[in-house]
Amino acid sequence: MTHDDEAGTLRPLTLAWVSRHLDAGERIVAIEALHGGVTAEMRRLTIGTRDGGTRDLVLRTYVDPFFVEHAEDSLLRETGALTLLAETGVPAPGLVAVDPTAEHCEYPSLLMTHLAGRTVLDDEGLETRVPLLARQLVAIHALRPAERPRKFVTLTTAETVVTPKGADTAAWTAAIDLIRKPPPPYEGRFLHRDFQPGNVLFDVSPPSPAGPRISGVVDWAGTSWGPADLDVAHCATNLAMLHGPAWGLRFAAAYEEAGGMLAAAASERLYWRVRDALAFSEEVQLVAKPWREAGRAELTTRAVEERLDAYVTASMHALG
């Protein structure tokens, strides 16, 4: 067995648990730590098969005490989502096994199939990828599960928002005042709740004349039921911080062009857009770190804060 670093090893109980869920004659031949995750450790397990070939699985393990406390709920929601998605055309991992309460493993864990492709966070080619992201999100929102997931949750309040240094004070004050109001009425949809470029895999190699295609959508732990505007706003905020405010503003239009339905009133759209953007003010450093690790070295915490400020300001001016 080979390991790329210490984080690429498996703890004894977890190793035994994973092994019990392999087919007869299979064994783990390599383990690779996957980077970019915020709430859990992620590893790709290469499995040697009986015929001499290999296949890959992915193991999600919650180890941070804060996230372990919420792991059971997250893993059960992801398990339900992956079970549902197996019967749809949405490209998602297949569920292999789950241990939500660490009954068998050292920590709460989920084992799933590995999807081909990779995340693409570069500016180059964004004009092609944004419509693909929009169409994929429309397809997710079109799902009508027999049993709805839990209602969406938003934790940010007017009191917890962190206004960036040097921000447009008037715009931020108006935005904060906006989220003091009750949420507007909405038609519920099946939400991913963290749909953004870091959770979408593209099949980009070898280059195809038809261009890139989405090969997978991952991280379904936040699956919930709520307004389509909230998922759209979340992806838009990520695009604004990754690629510039203009891309965040364009995503809603791309979603509608793909057939998606957003709130009819501009004031309602603004509420959800701002609520999501302000939520990021509390965790800019946490969000920016994996982007830098993925090669976007210019996305310092300060640079991302400045883009977030510009996006909030532009949103208030555009729809306010």
C-alpha cells in the first residue's frame, strides 16, 4: 500500500470498516489525501480488483470536534441525497456505506464511489462553464423527491455580519437592514445548498471539440428544501469572489436562460442574494484558503474581502 503523506493513511478501525465493504478479493492499494475540503477529511482510495484492475472510492471523515458534533445529521442527509440521486440523471457519487455515529470507525465516515473529472477554478474558460453550471443547477432544482429533505437553514443574522475593512458603509448598512426583515414567500425546491465551482467536476481531458462537460456534483451534506434563489445566490457569491463581481451578477441571468425560475419581484431576489453574500463575510478566510491551495495564490483573504464588498455594493445598486 502506498501513501502520499501522513494525512493519506487510514486509521485502523476505519481501514477495517472500509475493507468489509469491498468485494471479495479486493484490497486497498493506494490512498491519496484530497485537498480543498473545509468540514471533513477527504481521501481517494484506489482499490485493486480481482481481475488485476483498479477502481476508486472516496472516503469522507469528520474529525474536527465542531463538525463531528453535526456529523450525524450531515451524513444522514448526504446518504438520503445520494440514494435519491442514484435514480436521476444528476451525476453524483454512488453510496457505498455510511457510519454516521462512528459505531465502527474512529470518526463519523461515509464511503462513496469516485467520479471522474476535476474542479476548475481558473478564470480561463469561465464564459463556457457558467452556462453549464446554470443548466446543472436547474436540473437539480427540477427534482421532486417523494420525501422532502429538511427545510433550509440560514445562520447569519444582522448582528453576526462582519463588514470588511474599507467597505462601502452605506451599501453594507442597507444590506444588513434588508436581512433583518422576514424572508419573502417562495416556492420550495430541492436544494444542493453548496452548489459552487468547488463542488462541481468537469471532464476537461482530453480537450473535446464540444468543450467541457460536467462529470459530477459532489458534497450533498447540506441538501435541503427551500427557494431556488438561495442556491443561485450561493453559486453567484462564489463566482464573484473567485472571478470578480461581474460574474456573480451574471449567474442569475444564466440560470434563467437555462430555464430556471427565480422570485418574480426584484426586492425578493435581492433579499436572497444579499443574505448569502453577507453570510460569507463571517468566513472569508476559511473560504479563501482552499482556493489558494488549489493554485489561486492571488486570492488572499484581503483580495476576496474586496471582491465580496464590490459584489454586495453592486448588488445593492443593481437591484436596490
